[in-house]
Amino acid sequence: MDQKAKALHGEALVIDCLEISRWSESVFKNMRLGGLTAVNCTCSILENFRGTVKNIAWWQRAFDRYSDLILPVHKVSDIQAAKESDRTGIILGFQNTSAIEDDLDLLSIFHGLGVRVMQLTYMEGNLVGQGCLERLDAGLTSFGLEVIEEMNRLGILIDLSHVGHRTTLEAIEASEKPIVFTHANPKSLCDHPRNKPDKALKAVAQKGGVVGATIFPPFLPAGNDSILSDYIDVIDHMTDMIGPDHIAVGTDFTENQPKQWFDWILTGKSRKGPALNLNHPLKNPKGIESSADFPNITHALLDRGYNEADVKKIMGENIMRVFSEVWKA
Amino acid sequence: MDQKAKALHGEALVIDCLEISRWSESVFKNMRLGGLTAVNCTCSILENFRGTVKNIAWWQRAFDRYSDLILPVHKVSDIQAAKESDRTGIILGFQNTSAIEDDLDLLSIFHGLGVRVMQLTYMEGNLVGQGCLERLDAGLTSFGLEVIEEMNRLGILIDLSHVGHRTTLEAIEASEKPIVFTHANPKSLCDHPRNKPDKALKAVAQKGGVVGATIFPPFLPAGNDSILSDYIDVIDHMTDMIGPDHIAVGTDFTENQPKQWFDWILTGKSRKGPALNLNHPLKNPKGIESSADFPNITHALLDRGYNEADVKKIMGENIMRVFSEVWKA
């Protein structure tokens, strides 16, 4: 990598809008190798309240045990502190609202435990709204409207990556704060139920939010044959559509997750097995295979002709702006 | 009351398709005074798994303590046994599927605990579908389809009284077994969100199910000023529409429930307070104020000109037929 890219990457805020790896010291070391300033780390997907609390307790122990590598992010200045101390700030996030069960009060409980990002639904419907693989393309429930109101009040960032189309649009409309797709690509580039129609991408930008482009192979046109430049094509396509102020990186890295784990998250409440065929084994795009490869993105963006200011926005400043606006509650 | 009505009531199977009283010895004594052979008694409304298990444990103690008045119904022959031993058979039922949370396996757990009737939703949406006061008139979720399949397999009767319009029609379509409205009146007589459009009433009959006419004052045209003959008018109206083989009695008695309890069930997950104004204090129709008044219904039906065979169907044989078809799994 050339010196310019290396220097830029070193000085930039580098934020991954979503990872869902099998958390371990080696994953955290890869984050350090990749120069990651902060990562939104999923700590609840299908779990209920109690299961999620257990996951958060794991993180509390990890923050002690790996304090040379990571630190918890509760506010924007914690991300600055991570940068200054050469560690990676961990933002705890949910990919579902199953953890709050039927109780609005649990939102402030989880906020108190440090959770700062919540996706409204995973693949299926829940008490809040409908997911992208749900048979219904229906909107927010009455409870969902109150969940959004309370997340806005507390300062929890709303993520709509996996959310169904109509629920996505209604949530963007209902939220008083910017919302994000932490990890989703344009449907117009790769027609997958998890990717987003242009209308939704534009609505996120209009609301002041960001879209994290993902390397997850099934959401890229070339699937398991993708390479880094295919990923940069996604960023190009979205930049053309909604401008460089609304693009971020949200890899969706699933480092060391076994096939059984994918089967679990894709089966959900059903007895019919995984709702999505992921074409296992997944093969991340050559050049961006783990957090350690993050400098390659900075390099590739510069090579593609992005100016330094835009590279810094995409690599972290855009999502940092959204955190600042939403978390201050 | 004349001797003919008294004799008929004494020999008939008398079944109340739904009560949700503050259960106590006095409530059970009223059931005996009214000559009730069996009652579908709600043991879960908004509760989750654990809360519902606790309610069922209360019933297990009650079956021991009040064994001179009541007995548990797990199969149709238990209702015959109740009749022969001059006791009231208690059918445990849910008015929601919140108790199974996100787990299809809990259906067989509750079936094992004796639960034989489950309403798919209460007033709000849940993981299965949408309730009648939900902002969405959307259909069944993917999970909801599997819940119906499993209820059919186990032999749990599906109740759709509080369920939203589209979810109701989809559930009738999806179920392989007859379904019921245990307690609902025609919207064409009293335009209340809890009452049912003619289309839905006809679909229940078409499926071989029954509709339990309710005395709950807000669902009667004269509200708190209703009298027994207004209730018989509801039965007349529905008999004209769907025939005497599909009508039953589902009072929705709420004996001794305090106002706070109504506020609780009508508030649900919301912070906005009760979703429905019930015009408290409720005043049951004169002539049918508690379970003790059940003989008055038999009397009034005969007075209205129903023949003895139809009176016996409406008072219990119709719902007994549905139990027979569904519970044999």
C-alpha cells in the first residue's frame, strides 16, 4: 500500500457500522490490525431479554480482559478516546428488538447497559414491525411507533438494514432523528431481499442518515466470487445516488461463525429451517476478508479517485456525525 | 320460570364459550346456580410464558380446593362427566398467544397443561398477527401460519374473537379445523371494532365453527342499558344470517373484575393508557348479569319461539360439536 493511503488510514476515524463475528481475542486483534477506531458489534439477534443480558455480561468481562485492545463506547468522546489510545471502541448494538420483549421500559434498561444501536427487526416480523423475509410487507405496529419514540428520546440509533420495505419507510417517516442502514447494498445493483430499493436509500439520506455498504457476499452481484473492487463499485453506485455524505462502511463480518450459527439466525422461530440459502461456505471478497484488511478500503477508494475528505467521511466521519446527532438525546 | 324451560335447561349441555371473571368460589357457585356444564375460562391475556404458567398453577390448586364445584376439561368426555356429577367443567383458554412467546414448542407444553382454546391475538398485534385495535389491518405472519398448523396438529381450538379483520380471514382460510369466535357480536348490529363483519361471521359458519354471542355491554347496541331481550336479538340476527348450527353463548362475563384490571388489559404494551373507552362502570344486561342467570337465556329463547332442538344447540351442543372435531387431533 502506498504511503499516502497508509497515512490517511492512520489519521482517519475508521468505523465499521456492523460486525457480527464470533467475538474473541483474535477478532479484536484483527480490528487493531485494520486500524479500526470503532465497531458496532451485535450482541442480540434472536435472543429474548434474558439471553441478551447474558451476552452483554460477556462483553463486560471482555472489556476487562481485553482492555489493551478494546473499550466500551457509550458516547462520542469514547470513540475519540479509542483513537487516542490505539484501541477499538466497541458500540454494543442489537439486530432485533426481541430483547425488549413486550416492554418499552427495557429500552432504557438496555440504554443503561450501553446499547446504542438497535435494528427494529431481523428477518422475520416481531412486535414492532415486519422483517425483509416476512410474508407480510406491512408497516409498523402501534407498539413499534412507541418504540421509535422512546429510542429517539433515549438516544438509541435506529437501524433498518434487515427491516421489510413498508416498515422501513414508515420508520424513517416516524423517527425524529436520522436513521441508518448499517449494512445493506442497493437492490438496483444486486436484487436480493436484504438489499434496499433506491427509494429507501434516498429516504435515509434525506433524513440525514447513512448507509453502510456491506461485503457480505450474497448481497454483492458476484457473490462468493467478489473482489474488493466489486465492493468499491457498490460505494460508487451509492455515492452517485445519494452523495458522499451518506455513505459508510458496514462490513457485516461474521469472522469464525460456524454454519450452525447461520442456520440458527436464518431459521428464527420457524420449524422449516433456514429461510435463506447463503450458498455456504461464504467467501468474503478477496482484499477485504477480515477487519485486518480495512486499510485496503481506504487505499482502493483513493485509487478510485475519491478525494481525501470524502474517503474520511466514508470511512468514519459520516457515521460519527449521525452518532453525534442521535446519541445526545 | 316455567317448568318446560327449567326441565330443558336441566337436561341440556350448557356451555359458556368465554368467561374472564376474577376467579373465586363465588364465581364457581354462580356457575353451578346457572347450571353450567362447562366454561372456557381465560387463563392468559397479556401474560408471557412464565406469568401464564403461574395462572395455570392457580387453577391446579383450584381444581383440588373446589372439586365439589368444578373439574378440569381435557377431553369431550370430561364435559359429560361434569354434567353427570353436577359440576362445571373448566376449559382452560388463552385470549392471546403472548404466552408462547417466540417458541412453537410452547404450544405442546400448554396443551400438556390442559389448555384447549387459544385466541390468536388480543387487541394489539403480536408475533402471530394483528388484533382488532392494532393500527395495521394486516394478515398472519409467517410464524402465525406455523402456529395455526401446530394448533391444528395438537388439537387446540383457534379463537379469533379479538383478532383483526384481515388476520381473522387469513386464519379461517389457513386452519384445517373449524375455528370459533367465542365472544363477538355482528358489526351490522353494533358497529364496534370488537364486533365482526358479516363476511367473517359467514366464513366461520362455512368452516363449521360457531360464534358465541356476547352480553358485554359495549358490544350491544343499547350498551349499559341493554336487557336480556337485546341479547336474544343478537342471537336472532345471527341465526338468520348463519343458521342455528353455528350459534353459541359466549358471555364474556367479567365478574368482580375491578376497573384497574380493565385498564390493564386495554392498555397492553402502550404508555398511552387504555385503547378503548368502556364507559365504566359496565352494567350487564338486566336478566343476564352473572353465570347464575343462564337459565334465563334458555327461557328467553323458548319464549322467542326457538324449538327445543335449536335451544339445545345454541346453549351447548354446537360448541360441543366443534370441541369434538378439533380436540381429537
